[in-house]
Amino acid sequence: MIFLFLFLVNLITFNFIFSTSIHAQCPVCIVTVGGGMLLAKKLGIDDLLVSIWISALNTAISFWLAPKIKIRFLNNPVVLSLLMFALTLIYFQFTDQLGHSSNQVLGIDKIIFGQTIGLIVMFLGNFLYFYTKKNNKNKAIFPYSKVIFPVGLVMLTTIIFKLAFNL
């Protein structure tokens, strides 16, 4: 028992001392957001709000995955984000989740509207991060700003839509 305790203390201490830099939109973040979306859906949160986060997740995956892809046109995060956006909407169409008249806001299906808003907001968040970094001598203006800009904007957008449409 003492051996196990000392092993865990050593492991934790070693990880804190020799930690590596964190990458924004890493796989752990992506899985966490994905699990949160499933939980939100199970708790009855509106489709518009969940679809904003689904689209944000797709965009985060695209920005993380694009540099690793060797196929020329798919290694662009914008192109990959748009492809994932289209594939997600195709999935929702084939699973009969689109086109219900009771599931509309402003005359547009909530899932399509949320997907579009999520994509735009994540693009805007990433653009704001790169813009502020460029104007700050190519340095981030504060720690984790690469994560805070996009996720913060998605959270703010979610709150605004929740309050504006009483969702």
C-alpha cells in the first residue's frame, strides 16, 4: 500500500516538474466538450444551444487536426471546419433530426442555425486570438488566450441566445 502511495506521489510530482506545453484544442478538451454535449442533451437543453457547441467542437477538432493531415487541401483548418460542418448537417438530415416545424427559430431549423452560429463564433474567436497575438509582437497577451478567446465567445453566445429566445 505504501509503495502504491509513493508511486502515485512520485508520478504526480514528476508530471508537475517536467510538464510539457499545452496545445489549444487538444484531444482531452475535445472529449470533455463532447461528453458535456451529450450530458446537456440528456438534461433537456435546447437543440439550438447544443448545436452551437457541436459546431464549436467540430471547429476545435478541425483546428487541432488540420496541421497533422498530409492531404494538401485538408490541412487547412478552415476547409476542414467547413467539411465537418457539412458532414454534421448530413448526419442530422439522415437521422431525421432536421426539418421539424416545431424546432425552428427565426424561420430556420434550430440545428442548422446553431451549427452556423457555432462555426462563425469559433472562427471569430480564433481570428481574435491570432490578431491580438500578431499585434503583441507575436506573443499571446495572457496565458491560455488561444483557448479563452474561442471558448469564451462560444459561452457568451450561448448565454445571449439563451436569454434572447428564452431557451
